[in-house]
Amino acid sequence: MSKSKEFTVEISRAEHDRKLAEGLLEDEILSVGKHKFNRGGFRARHPKFKLKDTKTRINICVDSDILQHFRQRAESPHSAPYQTQINNELRAIMERDLAQEKTEIDSTAKKLLANDDFLDALSAKLKAKELQTA
């Protein structure tokens, strides 16, 4: 598949007529001719979009005792629905994992920055790259 974001769709008279015969209305199908479209661009059109603010419907199998536990918790007064509670628990696990990854990255960065051999090699690499782009 092409990586180009722009693509063209050509609709023939036969394709158009076939869609009409299938029961689609005139305004539900493309007219005869060439039509240009662009893929992507969602993020450009929606710069404030946050993945965290969306919900995705999935079907998963969970152990019955786990589901029962969260349903019972949800029956308590002023408690969140069971799906929200499950989501919150999963989020806590995800955030813990991400924090652990950041700690590991920070630790590695500190070790590298304390290593003179690494810094010398990095300096040489940056100088070489600077000469290539000059």
C-alpha cells in the first residue's frame, strides 16, 4: 500500500449503477468520475484530542469471581460503576508500569552521563555528524 496521504478513487458508470441497483440512494454513493481524498490528518484537525478521554468498546473474558467482586463493590452507596472501577484499577497498573519504566530510563541516563568513555564517544559522534551537515 502506498504511503502517500492522497489517493484517487474512480467511479465508473457501471459501478454507480450497480450501487443504485443494490438499493443505495444517489446521495449515499460517489458520482461517476474521479474523486481525490486525503488520508490522516485527524491529529492536525483535532490538536486537543487526548486518547485518555476516549472509550473503546471491547469484549474480554474475565474470571467470574473478579467480575463478581467489582459488581459487589459497585453496589455500595456512592461507589463508581463496576466498569469504571475495573478501568481505574487497570489505569493504576499502567501508571505504575510507566513510572517504573521512567525510573529505569532515568537510572540508565545517570549511568551513561557518569561514564566518561560514553561521553567521549558521544562527543566524537556529534562532532562527526556536525561536520557531515556543514
